[in-house]
Amino acid sequence: MTASVERDKARIDQWLWFARLAKTRSLAGKLCAASAVSINGTAVVKANQAVRVGDIIAVPQGGWRRTVRVLALGIRRGPAVEARLLYEETAEPARLAENAIWEPLLEPDVSRE
């Protein structure tokens, strides 16, 4: 079967990974579980939350908060040039609050020394 199937929705953790807004799908899931990601202004609490073309997604990346509009859902994690076609920036990245204490979600495992 060579015909591609158009999807109308995708999992948010998978889409963040495809769009290269999260380094790993596991990290994308942890961002969702921490309610750090929002879709159309509503905080995401589960990694399987559906995302559709046209949705506005806000996601933290380092010390910045990026807000993007979903243009396509994607079918794989491709090169950065391909990933950039999945979204458009709706606003300039905003600096996270200076007084907020940023803690990485993935702590280094110190027990392996």
C-alpha cells in the first residue's frame, strides 16, 4: 500500500519530538506530565493529549517559552529543515520569569560514579 493516510490528530509528546521542540519523546512526555506544555491556553497533563493542525502550543525550551501554531502533524522525526515545516512561530520566544527557579526534569544519575 503506497497511499499515505492523512491523520487529523497526533499525540502531543510525539509531535513535540517530530517538531524538534523536545530532544526526546520521553522528555516531551515529562514536560506534559509537569503541565509545562499548553495547547490553546489549556495546560496539558497527559502525553497522549491530541494535537491538531491549527492548535497553538506553548512549550518551554531552556530558559525560553516558545509559542507556535501547528501547520502539519508529521509522520517521522526528520531533519531540522523538515521539522521546521511542522509549525510557525506566533510570537517571539519569551524569557521565563527571572525569579522562577528552573530545575531540569532529567537529573544526572549520581549513583553511577
